[in-house]
Amino acid sequence: MDPLSMTAGIAGLASLAIQVAPALHDYIATVKGAERDIGWYVDEVDSLIEVCKRLEDFLRVDVSSPEARFTVTDSVLGRTVSSCEACLDQLGKLLQGPAGWTQKIKWPLRKKKVEEIIKRLARYTNMFQFALTVEGHAIFSNTPEVVEELLDLQVKASSKLHEITKGIDALLITTDAYRSTAESTSSLLEGIRSLSATNGQIASIQKDVGDIKTQLNDSYDMELLEWLSPEHGRGRHAEVRSRRTPGTGKWFLEMPDFQNWLDKQSAPAQRILWLVGDPGCGKSTLLSLAVDELSSSCIDKKAVVAYHYCDYRAHNASPLTAAMGRLLRMLLERSMIIPPILRDIFQKARREGRAPDPSELKCVLISVAGSFDRCFILVDAMDEFSISDAGSTSEFVRILDELAEFGVNVFVTSRAIPSPPLTTGHYIATIRADEADIRSYVAFALSTDHSLIDIIDQSLERDITQTVVEQAKGMFLLAVLHLQNIRGQVTRSGVRKALKSLSGSLSDAYEKTFECIKYQSQARQKLAFDSMMWVSSSYRPLNSLELQHALATQPEDEEWDPDNLPSLRLIIASCCGLLAVDSLDIPESEVHLVHHTLHHYLQDSQPEWKMRANILITQVSLKYLHFASMAKGTQESENRETPLILTSFVCDNRGHHAMMMPPKLYINAALNLLQNQDGLQTLYPGKFFTGLHIASRFGLTHLVSNMLNQTSRFLINKMDDSFETPLHKACANNHFSTAFLLLQRGADPNEGRTTSSLYISVMNNNLPLAKLLLDSGATPDTKCTDSWTALHKAADSGYPDLVELLVLRGSSLSQSSARGLTALHRAAGRGHIEVITYLLSHGAKLDCTSDDGWTPLHGAASAGQTRAVLFLLISLVHFNEQCSGGDNRGIVDRAGGFDFQTDAGRTPLHLACQGGHVNTVEVLLASRARVLVADEDGDLPLHIASREGNVGVMKCLLREEDDRSAQLVYRNDRGRTPLEEAQLNGTYEAEQMLWKMSGGMSLDSDADEEELISAIRMDDAQKVTSLLGLVNEQKPSQQSRRRLEMRNQGGRTPLQQAVLFGSLHVSRALLSSGADIHARSDPGYWTPLHYAAMLLDEEAVGLCLSHGADLDARTQQEQTSLHHACRRGAEGPARMLLEKGADVEAIDDRGWRAVHIAAAGGYLNVIVLLLEHGDSGKPTVYGQQIQGCASERGHHGVVEMLRKLRYSWLTTEGDYRIDPEDD
């Protein structure tokens, strides 16, 4: 990079930083709780601006010199400028986006990223400061490799001179200068290495996911993969692989069982290889070797390798879902194709606000695995899969067994033989660590340990190797621990004594290692034991930075001292091999015990360990919170470079540890903290928590009692920002004894603005707590969110015991919600047969109607609850016999009948058709529901099914010849037949089916036209251009233009057809030949962009927009392309359209905005996206609510999420709201 370019680059950095600084302040200033971050962030950016300006001036002077040095293209300064520019650009993007409540919600997620960038900017500022000197200017003109070597020499020289002069009083100032030089140069050296490391990491990432990014560039696909598994699983694999020494496991790869399992010819007979071995024998190491060996051999896309490392520390709610999601993600990243069935599952689960179901994932896993010639799935440590739930482990074994039946090669390691027994052909091999591998490991470890070089000769090395191999008894872990013991010795005699004391017992090895730790200095002993207490007992796993902060804090400290942070390398070294970290060089790497057997050893062999650990964690947490609560003033200003990053952990988890220890050991410190209201506001800004809220949340009953003795009685019912009292907190976390105490001391069980304690207990399915609250005076029919009572929630959730309790305690069966729904409506909509049965037997009315005329049968039909529909229909027969003496037509005429119409004229059959629920439609038709009943818009059920494109439902409706013709020719109030509705709404398959049913051959009946359609469907651009006569035309002729604009019988141009079918090669060819991007279909008036928006593909939308497509073009129904994207839940295309300026408030001929269409489809993520981009959240001009659109189509999960979001926004001073309407 030449001097002038370098100067311009520095000037550009200053300009960019100047632009970012105010945006940074403005963005964070709107976020509650971020005030204390602003100073640190903005000061760092300001420092960068100042240094860049000075460096620019310095370089301008230097440029005029004939000795200007910056001629190296890859110079450190040049690379630093590029990296810094990328950092600022990334920070700028994070600060983009709408203002308002979204910033408040997203700040906790973005804060971590922002702080990482700010730290990197501070490092670049330091490097630019160094470049302001002539010496630094010259050094930084070289490449990173050369600079690293120069600075490394300088560090060593400065350190050496510091040691030489350290004891000489006359050279005290010089000594400090040498020390300061060594420290500052070390900091620079770390920065230089980070530049090299960044390049290496980028290369590694590109190697792993470059192809994935190319193919899965649609944010929708990436979101789907994250939904499957937010973890790639590669970090654990890298950590295990890093422990392997060269040559380890070669014997295993040559083992006959492995070779036979691998052999494609013999694989069909024995597809499962199950390795059994004792703890620490090296099973994980061998599996990592197999992963690498198989991955290197699968160089083409015809074979794939996926793996999962089970971990006893994982606290997944569903370990089965987590494991299968991770395996499936790896397969998809290799195949680079998302199967349609998975997209459907994703959309359905997202609508319902749930994680993937294992049974769904199993089907997709089998399908995707079958798309490869060979598929290898490897699972390590099956015995650690789910420690607390043996049933999940058994189910996972069964699933792997089934995968093997479908041709997948499965490799599992475990401490035990498979359970349940495998049905597929398999090998079970028992292994021990190979002696040659242990020898190789010992030799490698001794050769790389410089502390032993001077005291070990060849003879002693042979003795060490022989003794360790003998005592390891086939366990790699024992060999590792024995070597740690030997490494702790300082003399040859000590080494030999250590060799004599070695044992073949793992427990003995742990005890010896503990003795090694005790031989260290007092400071290192404490560091080691405190580290292991935090890592082995913390409520959730800690990363390295969190652990360092925990260890830097002592209960007796008076103030936070960042100089007390221990280095990660020292922590790991002090633990003598009992702690491991995924990477010493990557900040925030996870720290864990070296093996899960150590966790059992600590819990079982050290009876006081768990108690001591909980005491330590609780006391340190309280002290750390004290520091954090005081961090608003000078403390923060002095320590901006080391923010108190452990605050989140201790705020969320300290109470879990306090519950496990005697209250007297923490009570005073806790009272001091929790009775300091100013400090609590600092820790929980804007939450209005009292100490009672926090103590009650964790169930610290003794602490609650002490606080009640010392505080005013009115605080017991004080509400926080969510309008919840301490009793709400205790009930939300199922703390019975705490709730009992609060009620005894005067807590009001009916207090609360949006919810009651009883409602929360019911929501948690806590029967004893619900009984306690009712016994203490809780009113069972208290109205909560959207006027729901506790009975509504119990019925909605399907909790029969709670339903019975509430009914017996006087809860009204006829009590209605804001929309007029009873508990029976809720149970029917969710399909809870047992609850429906109980409610009906105790007097609930089948013919009860909501404010808009819905009966329970309507609710069940709209949600596709087929069993509930059938049960209600049978109940209706009995109800009718009692009311009308057996005349079954009463089922039709009465409220609750299967042809009873809502206020909008909809029958249950209309609603089932709208949701595409084929089985429900079948049941209703079998019960003689009429197909020729029209709603208030004149729509038959067939109109609705045609409009929605539900072909399966349409086949059911048109099955009977008697009514077929009448349905096909019936015109609604808009004068349209079902066929015309399908054409207007772009439901191509429905359109084709209706043409055939109407007596036509098909829309594409002409032979030439059928050939063209076939070529377009196959995305054969060459054949399409040939059929249209567009080959070798430099400029489109008049005849060519006519061909490009000719219409099929459906009124679509070739370009519109190509986009409709997702044939992008054809689309590009037609656009290049002059096809009109603004052409309209007839009927419908759709443009190509409208069709593109319906695809789940950003590329099609981008193609249309790049050729000038009109964002605001309206169809015959006044819908924009944004409406169409939201209709299919196409989040990626919707986001692209919004970023290009699509009008989020545009309404169609029904008055619906895009958000109403997204709600009708049940697409919660799209709804949130639209709200983020400025949708008002208000009802349509005709009063249609967003939630109503979702509830009418049975998307109860979406409605529930919207209800929660609405109240969270209202209680966080959001600048927008959704009007209330329940489901």
C-alpha cells in the first residue's frame, strides 16, 4: 500500500468513526438499562477518532519524505486499517434499524456483539498509537509475520532487562520503564497475532461453510437451520481432536470390525458399530479420529458424515430434539438443499411457537440421509445422552437403529451395551486404550514439556513411559492424570517417588492430582479449587471470561479490582489437568471438567464439596452484585475496559445456589443488597423490583421472612413493571413454602393487573399451589389477560385435574373471555377430549356461542382438531335426542350444529376448509355437513379452499357427483366461481384441478403450449428460448416480442409462468430477451414480482427488482408483492421488499395490511418483522384485529405469543401496541 493510499485510508477511518459515534450514542440512549454502557462505548470510538486524526497528520508529513516506508501491500498498518474499517462497518450495521421498542427488546442480544467490536477497536487504537512514532511507523510497514518476530524479540529483551535491574534501587525508574515497555509491547504483539489469527479463522470458516453460504444464502434457510440447531457441534469436535497425538488410533482404523462396518459390500449386513469401553479409555478420541477419517474420504457430495458428542452437562429440555436437530443440520449443510417437507414442518412449528418434534425430525432425517450414496452418523458417549431421562436415551437408540435399517452407517461409543437391544445387524466391540497410543502420548508430552528437560534422561524417560503404560490399565485418562502428577515434580528423586505411588484406580489418580494441587503455593491452590467449584457446580456452564471474573472476586473484597483477573492459562495450569477449555486463544470458550467421572468423584468422594461450592458461588455472587450495583459512578469510568460481565449470570442464578446452603451464611449480605433500592434499580433498570420480588423468585423463604420483619407491610403487595407482586414471583417458580409464608403474612392472592397468582399456578400445572391459593381466598373467576379466568387457562392447556378443582371451587362454566369464549371453546380449540368430557358432564353448553357466533365445534374445526370434532358431533347427537325427541335435523338447525353459521355466515366446514384440514373435512362431510351453504360473502367452502389452494380439501368437497356441478358454477357475491378465485389468487394446482373438473382438458391443453410449459417447469432455458424462437437474436424482433407476451389459457406470460414455477434460469433468459417485467396476468393483474414474492426464495424477488419491478404494483384484489410474501410466510423475501421500500401499511380490497395476512397464515416471525418495520398494529378499517386473523384460522400458538408480546410491550413503554383480542 503506497503512502498516499495509507493516508487516505486513515482519514477515511476517522470520517467513518465520526459518523458511527453519534449513532452509537443515539441508539443505546433509547434502550433501558444501557445508560451505563454508553460512556465506555462512545469514549472508545472518540479515542479512535483522535488517534486517527493524529496519525493522518503524521503520515502526511511522512509522505513528503523520500524515505516513505509503506510499500508493503500486506503491511501490518494496512491490514489494521482494513480490519478496523470492517469493525466500524459492522458496528454501523448493528446500529441500523427502526427506533422504538425493538431496540429495547434486541439490546440484550446485540450488547455482546457491540462489546466485542468495541474491544477490537480499543486494540486497533493502541496499534495506531504505536504507529505515531518513527520507530513504530517503520516496524508496522512490514508484514505481520516480520512484525511479530521483531516485537517478540523486544518483549524478551525488555523482560530480561527488567529482571536484571529489578533489585537495584538506583535503577528503579529504569526498571519500571522496562516493565512498562514489556507489557505494552506484549499487548501490541497480541494485536498482531489476532490479525494473523483472524485470517486463519476466516480461512477455516470459509473451508467449512463457504459452499453452504453460496447455496443457503436465503435468510429463511439460515433461520431454519438455526431453528434445527443453534449449535454446529464442531467446537467440541475440535477440542477432542486437539488432544490427539500423531499416530493415535491407527490400530482402530485397521480393526476388522471397523473395516467391515466401513466396507460398502458388507455394510448391508452390519450397519451399526457399537464401541463399549470403561470411562477414560479414549472412546471420544477414537470417534473423533473416525470423523476425520470419514470426512477426508467423503470428498464428493455423494457421501456425508454427521456426528454428535453427548455431554452430561447439557441441560436441554429435549435432548432428543437437540441431538437430531444437530445431526440433520449437518446433513443439510452438506446437501445444500432444504426438502419441502422440512419447510412445511418449520412453518407449522413456527406458527405454533414450538420447537421441532423428534418424530417429525426422524422422518426428515431418514429422507435426507437416503439422498446420499453413503451416510455416516457417529454418536459419542451415549451413556451421557440424558442422565436424568433414561427414556430419551432408549428412544435415541431406537431411532439410530431405525436409521440403520434405512441404510445409514451408525457408529456409537458408550460405557454399556445398547439398550434396548438392536434389531439391525451390528458389531459390538469392547475396547481399551492401546499401549502404543499411550506410549506415543507419553513420549509426545515429555518431549514438549520444557520444565522436565533438565531432570529427565533417556533411562528415566523409559521408566516413566513403562510405569505410566502399566498403571494406565487401558485408560487414556489415567495416563493423562499420571503425567500431570509427574510434571509437578522438581527433581529426579521426586519423579521416581511419584512413579512408585502411581495407581491403576481412577479415584486414586484423582486423589493424587488433588495432592499435586496442594503442593502448589497457597494462591495457586485456592485458584485451582475455586475454579473447579465454579465449573463443577455452577447452575449453568461458564465461559472462560465469566470464570475469570468469578475468580477475581472474593467475599471480603471492598472494591472491584480488574487487576485481580487471573489468566486463563494460569487457571488451567493450576488445576493440573482437571480442567479443560475448548480454546485458550478464543475469548469466551467454554470451560469444563476434564471428564464426567471427575464430576461424580467430586460429588461422591468429597461430601462437603457441593456445599462448599454453593457457599462460594453465593457469597461471591452477592459481592459481585454489590460491585455491579455501585457501578454507575466513578467505578464504571475507571473500569470501562473490563465491564462486569458476570452480572447477568449472578442476577439470574445466584438464588439457585443460595437455596442449597444454610441461610445464616448469606443472610446479612443478601439483606444489605436487597434492601438497597437504588442498587436494585441499577441492577434491574426499569423493573421496579423490590428485594421481596427477587427473594420470592428464588424461593428463599428464610430470607423473605427476615425481609418481612424489617420492611413495611405495603411492600408485600407492591407490583413491579409487569404488575406482578412477590406472590406472583413465588408462584411463577413453583415455590410452595415461599407462597405459603407470603399468604400468611398478608399477601393478597387476588392482587395483579393483568394476571393473578392462581392463573400463574394453573399455567404451571401446579395443583398443590392452586389449592393453597384457593384456600387462602383466591377468587377462581378473577379476569386476567383478555378476560381469561384460571378455568380458561386450565381448559386451554388440557389440565383435567385443575379443571376439576376449579369447577368444584365454583369457577363458572359460562364465564366468557373478551371475545365471548367459554372454557369449553378453549378445550375444543385445543382438542383436549378429557377436559371436554368433564366440562360437558358438569353442565357446559354445546350450543354456547362467542360474541361473533362461534360454537365449540367451530373452534375445533378451525384448528383441525379432528378427534374433538368427532367427539362433539357424537355429543350433539345425544344432545339433540334429548332436546327434540330424535329428529336429527335439529343438529343442523340448533346452535352448535354442524351447519350452524357464525355471524360471518361460516359453518364448521368453511373453517376446516380454510385451514386445509383434510381429515376434519372428511369427518364433517361424513356427518352430512352441507357443501352448498354460503357465508356472508357468498362463498361456499369450495371458494375458500380454492382461494387457499388446498387441493386435498377440494377433492373431498367435489367427490360426490350430486353437488359437484352446483359447486363449480356457483358465484359468490363478487361474482366469481371457485375457478376464478383460484386464478385471482395464483393457486396454480387448484386452478388446474378445477379446469379438469369443469370438463376442460387443462389450462395447458394445446400440445405446443404443453411442451413450452414442460420446458419452463424443468427450468430448461435453452429449450424455452428455442421454442419461442429467441435464439441468436441480437435485438428482439417484433415477432419475438409478441412471443414473449403471448398468454396461456390462464392468462400468464412465459415470464410469469417461469417465476411461478421458480424456474430462475428461464426467467433470466426471458428477461435478457426483453420480457416485460411489468406485464400483468389476466385475470388477476399479477406482475412477475407478485409471483416471485409467493416463493420462499429471495433470489427470485431480487431478480425481479434488479430489472425494475414495481414494488407498489397492485393486483385485482389491491394486493402488493409484500401481501403475497406474507401470505406464504416468506420471511426472506418480505424482508427484502421492506428494505427496498415496500409500503408496510398498504391495504387490499378487504382493508387488510400485510400483517393481517401473515397472522391469518400463522407466521409469527413475519408478523414481528412487519411490526419492526413500522406496521401500526391497529385493526383494519372494518375492525379486524391481527390476533383475530390468527385465531379464526386456529393458530392458537401464534395468538398466545401475540398476547404475551402485547403485554410485554405495554409494560416496557413501547411506542406501539396491538389492540386486545383473545382467541
